[in-house]
Amino acid sequence: MNGLLIAAPSSGSGKTTVTLGLLRALSRRGIAVTPGKAGPDYIDPAFHAIACGTTCLNYDPWAMRPELLAYQSAGEGPLVIEAMMGLFDGAADHTGSPASLAKLLGLSVVLVVDCARLSHSVGAMVRGFLSHDPEIRIAGIILNKVGSARHESMLLAGLSGTFRADIRDHPAGQAAGPAGASSRTGAGAGDRRYRGVHGPRGGCGSGDLRPRRACRPGRARDRQCRTAGMPRAAAGPAYGHRARRGFCLHLSSPDGWVAGAGR
């Protein structure tokens, strides 16, 4: 299977932000990506569909038969599935986790780690995920909510010696190193509590990820644009805001990637 599972140690780590940015970036490059969402979620798939212009299907390894999951995944383009909760979180009997879905469909895992309150300990966390299940191929790590260049250097120091020099050295093809890092001073996927209240404004393929009730500049104080280094008029389509610490997810950067990752 040609695809990725965007997973994390826990909820709130930035999986949705990374998934939306990746879907938009691939679609802007003309790649017919196939989006997916693990579990019975219906909110995130609406945003996935708008980000790439393709209907997002659910992949629930607990409630759906393996044959149906395999049938759904047989698309033309690469499959990008956003996991739910933590990588190994599932039902009480340990079934239905994102990890089980990755094994069933043969997906490589990209682990998004929330580093806002973490430095050198990130190495211990990542090593635990790399070794917990040898059948899971973690192909990359994204360090999210990095506070500064110094913070990033501390995180990389904590990860020193964690990865193989060559990804082929590991029998399960584990990660060769961090796939990237994103700042916590820019944009994020918005407040998780309100995604299902307002929903996206645009329809599938519209590219408009703003909520139905638009952000008010006076309330958001234009911080969402300043932190992304963009004038407010040029911010383009965006989603999400907080009344007290307003920010938006900008998907209008030149390369189609997200302009940072908010708190």
C-alpha cells in the first residue's frame, strides 16, 4: 500500500494541522491524493475534503471489516490517513487502534510529537514508540510546537542516537531521522472545541477552510497574520480563531504548506 498514517502519541498533538497542510501541498502539486480519517469521525473529513478536493472516507479498524478497509484504500493516488487519539490507543481489548490500521493496510507512520512542554525527554518518548511494535514502520517524526531555534537544538540533542543512519538498516524500516519541525508561534488548525460547531465555510474543492462564522479582526487582533509574517489583506483562506489568542491556519503560502503551527 502506498500511503501514510499521520499519528501522534496523544490527541491535541497537531495531527490535523499536519494532515491538512500535507493534503493541500500534494494536491497543489497535481498529485491525486486520497484522504482518510481513522475512526467514526465526521468533522475532520469535511476539512480534509476541502484541503484536497477529494471526498474523505472513514477507516475504522474496530467497526469495519478488513475487506471493506482494503477496498476503500484501493485508490489511484497515495493514501493519507489522519489517526485518532494516540498511535496505539484502541478499544478495551486493544483492537481498533491506528497502529492496527497501519499494519492492516501496510501504511508507513509519520509521528507528530507535541514538544511545547518537552525538550531532551523527547528522545525517550520517540524511542519507546519506535520499539513498542516492530511491525509498525515509523518513517518520520515531526516535532510540533517548537518554541525557538534553541528549543529545536535541545530536541535534536535528545534525539541523538535514536535513529539509524540508513532507513534500510532497521528490519522494520524505522525512521532515519526527524522529518521536520514547526513553530508554535504561527498558525494552527484552530480550537478543537469549535470545529464541529461552525464547520468549514466552503464545499469540497472550494479551498476555503474558514469557519462559517468568519473571524473578526478586532477580536483576533490580527495576530494570526503577524505571526505568520503576512499582511492581513494577503492572508488568504484560513480556518479557525480563538477570541483571546486569535490565530488562523494559513494555507496560502507559496509552497502550499502551513505557515507554522499554533498553540
